[in-house]
Amino acid sequence: MYHAKKIGVFISHIFGAYQQGVCQGIIDRAVEYGYTAEIFTSLDGEIPGSYALGEESILHIPNYDSFDGIIFASDTYISQELRQKILTRLKTLSCPIVEITAKETPFPAISLENNSMTGDLTAHFLTAHRAARVCYLGCSSEAYISDIRESYYRNALEKHGKTPAGNDICHCGYESGAVASALDFFCRTGTPDAVVCYNDRLALMFLSAALAAGYRVPEDIAITGCDDTPEGQNASPMLTTVSFPVYELGARAIENLLALIRRETPAAGCPSAELLLRNSCGCTHSANANAVFFTQALTSRIASLESSILSSMYMSSSLQHVTDLDAGMELLTEFLPQLEHCLAFYLCLYADWDSVSSHILELTNREETASDTDTILLKFAYKNGKRLPECSFLKKNLLPDFLYDDSDCAYIYVPLYFEDKRFGYIALAYEDNRIDYQFRLVQWQMNINQMLQSICEARRTGMLVSRLEDIYMKDALTGLYNKHGYDRLEGPLLNRALSEGLPLTAFLIDMDGLKSINDTYGHSEGDFAIQVLGQAIESTAAEGDLCARFSGDEFYMLTAGLSEKEAKQRAQSIAAFLDNYNKLSSKSYAISCSCGYACATPAPGFTPEHIEELFSLADRQMYREKEKHQAARR
């Protein structure tokens, strides 16, 4: 079975090269040992304001009991708060856990050992190139790793009997002006022989600043980077740097975790980087690759990003006004072919994804049926280029069993949320388990979140509008229409009678003895009696009938299609309802009414004034009925 042996992975910003390399190493090595990976990723630190509150919903997606072990790539999390919440949750589990981190951790840890390479690069300058002055350019926005690499730089100098001078160490951000200022800072006490940079990105920016200032590289200033990048490989001069074996890091993390699962001691050591000596440090044996290929790759990448931005804008504009979930899913179908190499795309919603707050329910006099928290709705399923039917499944699995059958896919799970509202999650799988999670999926996620929130807002707004309409058009005591409601609906009812040739019947119903009930038992009992009479009238009404209470104890009912006989039966039905109620009631008073009605078949020219005349006739009949009731009581 696909889901018999699982490894869970928590990692952030999976669209990054480091993250994808680590995940690919985890997936491939896990498959070799008969395991599959479920990867849970988030965007912490990228989204500002209260929207980011929902990032912690990543913790609610996994079924932790299904994992044989978990890998936590904690150093990928920008938000230390989210990192700590994941760490706290993992501490409660009984399965083995391996953490990919260079920091102290309660779990067995593994990290990529490429920080000490800064010392090796420094030593390379001092020995191979006889550099007298070597500087260090650190990164202020990534201080934790930058400071570790600086410490190795200092140690290398110390081993060679040197100490950094006041202008030999500088930290800056990834702004061209800041990097140019760093160059000026180093050169205040003379041009340095070499500069060891925190990473390739900073090294290439420093290289650009040095060339712009008229320095030759490496003749005047030699430069090195770290974390081997394609840009550094294609720079001129080619950048001396350090290898970045992130795939091996993921593979080693799996091997260590499997050792723990077998109750064995993991192998010691971590994947180590190697020096990549090229032209920018003064080593001239490296030949630059043909720049044409790199230029083509960059052009293609830029075009892809531009297409992604335009597609996201179109997707956003298409989804932002969606108020119906099914319509939103149809639109989503149009965009899915844009996801290259995507084998499967599933959108799963929690049972209460569109629930409204208790405050709104209270305001709108609504009750909401409790959701089945153990059920998840697979609302959208797209596999191998085809749309699959939606279905529900139990939360013990993250996808329905039939999707797991005969599958060795590694799934990536992304939370769907808006602020602190959890909607569900997206599950993704790629062809041949080759991760190709592009940045455009970040935009997709936000667009889908916005659509789901819009649907929730539309539902909440609809409930509020409906409540406002009820307040405006309905009588608060009985729930029947008030004068506003009656006036609005009288015209459509008259038009239906005219167009279909139906007779109109106007009923006027008045409660008997309301003053006596109020005087003897109080106005609350009088209001109760009015409500019972309203229920009697409503219980006998047919669809399309217009029942109203304007004030006091007088009720109006306008119908279309009743014969004289049926009108009489309607009046009798109201009286029968009250008789039955009185027999079952424990109240000390009986509730009764007097009813009058008048009928007419409208012809062209029949107006609301004619309806008023019908009610006047009904009123006179009602008073004759009331006099009979009063005489009978005497």
C-alpha cells in the first residue's frame, strides 16, 4: 500500500533551490527504502499583516499517527514563531524526528557543512595567492549564518598569525548602494588583496561594484563566494565558490531517520562542501562556459516570470468576484494546464470551511448545523490532465484511498487560509516525483485563498442582507410581512392574477378579546396570543399567498386562485387551528378570531385601489362575524 510507510517533512519556501534540492534527496532516498514522503510547506515571513496568521494552519493538516518518522528543515523558516510552534508540536510525538539545522535542537540534527569553507577560502588566499590582506563581506539580513562564516574567516587568519584590521570586515544587505559602500569601506585603508563574501549573490554584487569602480578582478581584488550558483558559474571572471550539496543533505537526513526508526545509531558526520577554485580568486585553470547557453536560460526564465505575473493577474481578476464554489472550480480548470509537469492537483476543504461566526448567527437569527470534523471534501481533483469527480473522505487520510492505489507519488501539501480562518489544503504531485514547484504557485495559493474568502464573505453578507430585508419587510412579533413587505409584494401578486386570470381574495382577520387578555394577564400574554394567531394564518397559507400584520391584532391575507368555496374553507381552517390549540393549551384563556373575506376576478384596469375596496368589504364581513361572537359570549 502506498500509505503503509510514510515520512513527513516540514519545510518552508519549497520554491527555493535549496529546499527543492533537499526535498528531492529526501524523496529519492525514501523511495529506495520503500517509503514515501509527504511534504508540508508554508510561506512564513513572506506575507505581511494579519493575513499571515493562517500560516500555522500547516500544523492541522498532517495525520501525525501515520508517520514512521519526520524530518524538520527548521532553518528554512523565516518566522521563528512558526518554527517554534512546529517544534513544540513535534516534541509531543513518539515517532523518530531528524532536524535539518545548524542550531541547537532537542532532536538528532544534521546540517550542510559549508560554513567552514569560508576559512578554507581565506587560507587559500593566504597560501596559494600570498595575499597580505583578506577582508570579509557578511550579510546583515542573514546574520546567523553570516556570523558563523565570519568566525571561520577569523580562525583562518589567526592560524596564519593575522588579525582583521578595523576596515577588514563589513556587513551589508542585498542593495547595490550598500555593496558599493562596503567596497569604499574596505578601500579606505588601501585596496584589499582579496574579499571573501558570505555567498555567491553578495560576491557577484561586489564583483559588479568593483568592476564599475575601475578595479580589475582578480588582478587588483580577488573575490570568492559561497553556495555555488549558475550565475557564479557563468560570471566573467568565473566565481570561485563552495559547492552546495543540498541533494546529499536530504538523502543523508533520510538515512539518519531510517537508522532511528530501526533503533540504530545514525552515521556520524554531515554532507560537506568542497572548494570550487575558478578565475575570480586568481586561479586560471577554469574555462568559462559558453555564455550563450546561460543567456538563453536567463531569457527563458525572465519570459516565464513575465508570463507567470500576467497569468496570476488574469487568474486573480477571474476569481475575485466568484461567489459560487462550483463556478470557482470551473475557472480553476482553465488555469491548471499552465502548471508544467504537474501530475496531480487536489483541493481539499474542511467540513466547516465556510462557517460563519456565532456573532453573525446571532445577528441573523440563524442556527448552523454542527460540521462533521472527521470529514474532508475533495472539491477539486485533477490528475493526468483530467478532472475527477468530487467526493468526501475521512480525515484519517489526507486524500481518498482510491487516489493512493498503485501510486508512489510524493505529495506536497500547502495550507489554504485567510488570516486565522482555515479552509483546507492543496495537494500536489509531480511527474516521476521530480519537484518543479515554481514561484507562480505562491500566487496561485493566494488567489485561491482570496476566492474562498470571497465566497465566505458573500455567504455572510447574504445572511446579513437577508436579515436586513426581514427587519424591513417582516413583522418582528409574528414573522409575517409588515406594511413595507406587503406593499412590495402586492403588485407582483396582482400582476400574476391578471396574467393568469385568477381570482383575488382579500382576508381580514381580527383577534377576539385581545384587550381582555392584556388587562387580565398582561401585554406579554397578549403578544403571545397574537403570535399564535399569526401561526394559525401562516399554517393555512399556500405558496404565493401574502400574509401580513401591520400593527395591533389585525391581520391581512391576499391570495390568488381561491374559489368562493376554498376561501370559506380557508377561514374555517384558521378557526380550526385555534380550536385545536385551545384544547391542548394550558393557558387560562382561549384564543379566537373573527374573519371576513371578499373575492373578485381582476380584469384589465384592476388596480391596488380595487384591492383596498376588497379589504373594505372583508372588513365589514369581519365585523359582522365579530358581533356574532360577542353575542354568543353574552
